[in-house]
Amino acid sequence: MSHPILFKWKHFQPEIILLNVRWYCRYALSYRDLE
């Protein structure tokens, strides 16, 4: 049962990282504009 879960996580990890990077860039830019 743990194998499909690990496979799912490995499959979704790149997407999650991309989302985090995208959000980080967006907040960094907005934070820079506020200053």
C-alpha cells in the first residue's frame, strides 16, 4: 500500500516545487513593490 503513495508523491513533487517557486516569485515582486 505504501508504494502507490510514494509513487504519487514522486509524481506530484515537481508540480508542487513549481507552484512554490511561482508563488515565491510573485510574493517577492509584490514585497519589493511595497518597499
